[in-house]
Amino acid sequence: MKLRVAHRVPRTRAEGPHERWALWLQGCSLRCPGCCNPELFDPAGGALVEVDVLLAELAELAPGRAAPRRKIEGVTILGGEPLEQLEALTELCEGAAGLGLGVLVFTGLRLEEARARPGFAALWASLDTLVDGRFEARAREPEARAGGRRFVGSRNQTLHHRSPRYADPAVWAGANSAELRVEADGSVSVHGFPSAARSLLRLLAAPAPVDAKQSPN
């Protein structure tokens, strides 16, 4: 069983509550106007990765197996549209839940649309929370100071808690963030909430300040 993967990060606090592993799946036929990840629309992009390979990564980070500084609390699956790879996604989420990890999935489908897809019931049984609904650029989620939720793109999107794990509204409260990663090969990536990520990218692109106390050589 394989998933078409755009990218993944082994540890983040910007893509859901607590310390998490995050996976972006490639391919989306919904193509919401204003989507922050239009490069993930193409179903032929990304790379095919065995679900067993992803589960092996998670096993190294799961509670009870990883060293305290390496362990994660849960996984977040985003896209693209994750439910367009429903069978392999279910296998991944079932495996993650079996490792004791919390499972959070974002979908552009409404829950009633998702329930109409054959096989969704098996996925639902492995989830802790499903965030549903198409991104609506004209109805963006308010900022935290105006009562907006963290991690959620627009006001129409709903949190469906199958378990109490992430049901406390407090875990969805607060400011969104972005993170910068420097990989072993020297490449740099930024992920997190789109507005925060754009601010970080602008900061990275800004010229370094000149120290007025230093004389030019």
C-alpha cells in the first residue's frame, strides 16, 4: 500500500495540538480558490511512499519507544485532499492509532460527503479529530485576539471529535505559528499557518541590518 506524498516533517507544533508528525498528501480535485497549497493539486506530483515506511518512522517517535526528547504526541494529515487516497490513508491512520498516537486529519469534504465514500467508516474509527470543509478565502478564520481557532483556515470549517483527545477548546486557542527547518543537506523549508509562514519568509528575505558601530573594511 502506497501514498502519494508531497512532504512530511517529523516534529512540529505548528500543524496541530502538541508535538506532532505532519504529512502533506499530494493531489486534490477540490481546488479551493485561494488555497495555500496549489502546488499539491496535481495528482501526479510528489512521490509514492510505502505506508510501511511511514509507519516505521512513526514507530521511532511514538510514546514508549522514543527517547523523551524525540517522542511525539500525534500525527496530522493534510493536503492536497487526503480522502482522495482513502484506502492507504486508513491503513496509515490505523497504524498510527495502534502506536498510541493521536490522529488528526484535515479534509476539504464536509463530513456528510466523507461518510458517503465507501470505506470512510474504517478511517473514522481510527481518528481522534476530523477538520472538515472547503477553504473559503472570503471567510477566513479570525485571529486569536478576535476569538479565532488555531490551525483552522476558514470559519465554515468544523472540528468533529470522535474521541475526547483534542476536544478541549483550549488546545485550539492561541496564535498560529510557522516553523523553519534546516535539513541535513542544507536545504531550508518553512511550514505552518500561511500568514505566519509568509511573515517568516519575508523576514528571511530581508537584508541583514548594518551595524553602525562597525567601519567598512
